[in-house]
Amino acid sequence: MDRKIEERRPWRAVPGLLAGALSCACGAGEDVDPFVNQRFFMVRAQIEARGIGDEEVLRAMRTVPRHLFVDELYQSEAYSDRPLPIGEGQTISQPFIVALMSSLAGIEPGDRVLEIGTGSGYQAAVLAELGADVWSIELLPTIGAAAARNLEAAGYGDVNLRVGDGYLGWPEAAPFDRVMVTAAPETIPQPLLDQLGENGRLVAPVGSSGTSQRLRVAMRHPDGSIALEDHGAVSFVPMVHGETP
């Protein structure tokens, strides 16, 4: 199932707003964002303080309303630096990991980005806020439907969504400048490497569950060879390969 959502942008913080400020951009029909303080504090205390210095990533993290991507039961914790349950045994990643992976991907405006594991839709929204054209695949139909609603509510309707097996990628939309995998395969799937364009970068947690997962960056050189970088230990839900439930 492919879906493209109509664009709406009801929640937008003022670009350049200082951390701790209370005001937001509120045009006709828009609502005041009650979480703007928490979002700016999150970026300052949880992301900048831990060494993320990519200004565009920081701006995107200040802008995307994470509280619209979590269940109402967890909205009070939306800007805490931890994953939160989204149903079906899945989670929304902690903000630091989203920022780290986005920074490692090196997104440029206009990049074609494939995301494997839509989840809540939050990472896809951050990629779109960075100016990427995003194609995102979710295995679980109920999670995919919720992500579509979240992205619509947050105003990122230009994200291309599909329910299916992310292991296989999205070959008809390839090649991609960047590929981001938000669930952990035991090894990087070859179809995803095949869909990575020249000078492309793939960011993925790799390894079995437990303590063995590592955050990897795969870079395709002009001669077609792949170079790998290791960026430390991580913990993600495992990537499932097979038929769509």
C-alpha cells in the first residue's frame, strides 16, 4: 500500500526562536504550540550537550513536534531523552539517536532518502524538515496507518509511505542519496546497498538483539565499493524480514 498525504502545517515554531521563549508562529487557523519550551530545552540539554553540532539537524529537532508522534498517554514524556512505546512492541526512538543518525546521514536539501521502519513517523518528519524527499516503508499496517495520521497532523504530508517489507527497499524509486534504517538487521540488507546511489550513505543499527548492535555508516564510493564506519553501541528493535502481516 502506497500513500501520499495531503500537506498541512498547523504546528510550527518560529525559526530562530531562542531556547526558553514562549512565542510561536500562529497564523490564521493555527494553534499555539504548548510544548515549544520543552522542545528547545530537549535540544539544548539532550542533544547539543552530548556533542551534536549540526546546525540544520538542531533546527529540525527544535521544529518537529515530537508530542504529535506519541500516544496521548505519553505526551508529558514526549521530550524526555528516551524511547516510548507506540504499540505492536515498537517504539519511537530517543531524540538523541534521531539527531545522531540524521547528522551521520549528512542530509542535503533535495536528497532522495529511503527510510526503513516508519514507526511513529517522527524520523521521517525530521528528514523532511531537513529538506529531503522521503520514501518510508513500515512493515506493520496498524503502525503505518498511525504514522500517516501523525505526519498529516504535524504537517509533513509530502512524505511517501508504503506498508511492506523494508528489507527489499523501494526499487522503483531508487537510487537514493541516503538510506536510513531504524530497526536492526543482523547484517546490512544487500537490496538496500544496491539501491544506494553514487556517493550515497546508509545509516543503520546492525546486529542481533542484546549488546551486540552497532551503529554503522556505509558509504558508496564512485567506483562502487562500500566503506563502513562504526559509531558505537546502540539498541533497536530487530528488523523483521518476510511477508507483510
